[in-house]
Amino acid sequence: MNSKDRIELFLKYQKQNMSFEDISNKLEIKPATLRRSLNKNGYKSEKGIYVKSIDESQLSFEDVNNTKKSSRSKAKGNNTKAISKNKEIINTKEKVNKKRTTTPKKDKKINISQEDIDKLCEVYDWYIEVRDNKVFRPKKISAKKDILLEDENIKDFKSVSIRVDKEIWADFERLCSNSSFNKKEIITQALKDFMKTYKNLL
């Protein structure tokens, strides 16, 4: 049994002056669930008798529809007046435009003398001669030189912690990012070059 059938039976038993508890027992449903289903379907208790409450939202919606219809009819009347006015203005403008006589514009002609043509021919001939010249070709960008390492295959590495100037380290990291070698290989080569210049201290 669905909720609609249950409510119809409830209303039928309510007309027979049966109490709420007796109706719920007869419908084999708890009083709380019966009360909930009645409230969901828009029924409210008035002095112990459940009556269908008036849906205020529908009333307001109908009122809104009525006001909309009236405003639309007013708007239509205003629109027709506005359209007729616009037509009158357009007609007067067309009459004024017809009265005005427009003079056709003459095409402007460019006068080129024989000397100008000769100069253009000279420039074109010069371009034909020059376009294949190496001097006017774009220069190829040479590839960047990388760091030269004496020994690329270093097997044994020593891990150390050192303190370096912040700006020098930032420049060193930029150099490493532009090289194909890693930091440990570049530091090894740098130390080698440094010790070569100061052999006397070894």
C-alpha cells in the first residue's frame, strides 16, 4: 500500500469519527509514521482533525503569473507605440536622404614617370645580384663550448662538506646547469687546475 492509498483510507476512517490511534492500528502503521506521511502530503491537524492545508507558494506563484501577464500586456502596448514612432523617424530620415544628392568619388590615379620606373628596375637588378652574397646571409650561431675534463671516468669519490661564498656558489650552479657534466666532475677538474697553478705548495 502506497502513501496516497493510506491517506485516502485515513480520511475515510476519520469521517467515521475514528480516533487517530484506532486508524493507525487498522492501517497497521505506527502513529508517528502516519503523522509524518500526512505532513509530507500537506495535511495539518486542526483540533485533532487532519485537513489539507492551502499551498501558499502556489497562490503566490499564481499571483506572480497574473502580474507578469498584466505587465506583458502593458509592455506590448508600449512596444507597439515605440515601434510606430521608430517607423515614423526612419521614414523621415529616408526622405531626407533621398533629397540629398551624392556626388560619385573620383578614383585617385598615381602618376609614375619613366625615371621612376628606371630607378625601380635598377633597385630590382641590384637585389638579384646581392641576394646570394654571403655577406647578407644570416650568421649561424656557433655551439657553446663545454668544460674540458682530463678524466671523465672517475671511480672513487670522497664526500665532504664545505662552506662557499653564496654568490660564487650561485654562479657555479648556473655553470653546471649549462654543462653536460655533473657538479662532482666539474669540482674535481677545477681542483686539478687550481693545484697545477700552485704546484710549489704541494
